[in-house]
Amino acid sequence: MTKALLLIDLQNGFCPGGNLPVADGDAVVPVANRLMRDGGYDLVIASQDWHPSNHGSFASQHAGKKPFDMGELSGQPQVMWPDHCVQDTPDADFHPALDVSRIDHVQRKGENPKVDSYSAFRDNDRAALTGLAEFLRSKNVTELDLLGLATDYCVRFSALDAVEMLPGVRVRLIADGCRGIDPKGVEDALSAMADAGVEITDSSRIGI
Ligand code: VGL
Ligand code: ZN
């Protein structure tokens, strides 16, 4: 029995002042800190969106595209994002208030410029794995709770992959520990996760 907490992309880039800010994104940092301290977890993992400066999800790499337009990347539909979480820049750093001393393992993603990687488990085209599923299996994880940014992108796809790639593991989303980009997208994400078997819970129900 190993209980793990997965923190998705708690980076400056997704917080107010960052390059792809999620409204109120920094409000989830205290939730993460409290759960790392009091949640009774055996293992804490944090994912980090970690793009090269020429990443193909950036509107800046596509002539005539503006951020949030739809475009294509390697023949697949792709949201054109503002440049964000570029490797070794402050935008990619964890939020300064996050208690990184309690993180056991960091999983980076989004390094291949030709494909985006919302999920902490694998690229959007599902071809390349990050190794996170294998890591969690090697630690005999039986329960995985997750929270972070953004509910409608990286949290959603990470939770769905957790259910699919870790059969038998209880997967729970800590809803008050998440914030999203688009309200309708958040609503769709919550129902897609619930339909897939993700339990939706709240941090007030965890720990002391
Ligand atoms: C994310 C869009 C682009 C996320 C990452 O962390 O949800 N969203 N890259
Ligand atoms: Zn990204």
C-alpha cells in the first residue's frame, strides 16, 4: 500500500504573472503544501512542463497564429499557446511558495518540440511515455491523488492516463487544489474524469 500525491505543473508560468496564467492558479499552492505535510502520503511527485524555446505548441512558431488560436502540430489539431515554461527560465520554475523540500520525484514533460504533452504520463500522440507510470508501479503505488494546473488540460489528461495506465490504482482528483483555463473546459474535464472512474474529492476530506 503506497499512497502518492501527484502535483501537476505548479509552476510560475501557470500562475498570475506567468506567461500562461490560470486565474487564481497560485491559490492551489497552499493546498498542495498542506497535503504534503498532513495528507499522510508516502510519496510526492511533481510534474513540470519543460519546453524548449522552439516548442511547436507555441503560437510564435507558426506564421500568422496568435495565442489561443487553433492550429496544427505534426498534423494534429493543436491549441497555439503563448510561449510558456521554457526550460531553465523563471516561468518554468515551481511557484516560490511551493514547499519543494517535500517533493520526492520530479517528472518533466513537453520536451519534444514536435508534440505537446499535457499528461505527465505520455505525449498527446500517446507514442512516447515519460516513465511516470513505470516509476509509480515500481513504488507499488495503490492510491494516487492529484491536483494542480490546469484542470482542463494537464490535470485532465494526467488523471485519465492514470486510470488507464495504472489499472487497480485508486485515482482521486482534489478539486479545490485545481484551477482551469476555460470554465466550460473545466466542466467538461470534471465530467470526463468522473466518467473514467476518477473520484472527485476535496482537500478538506484528507488528513487532519
Ligand atoms: C498546460 C497548456 C499548455 C497545463 C501546459 O499545464 O495545463 N496547458 N501546456
Ligand atoms: Zn505546455
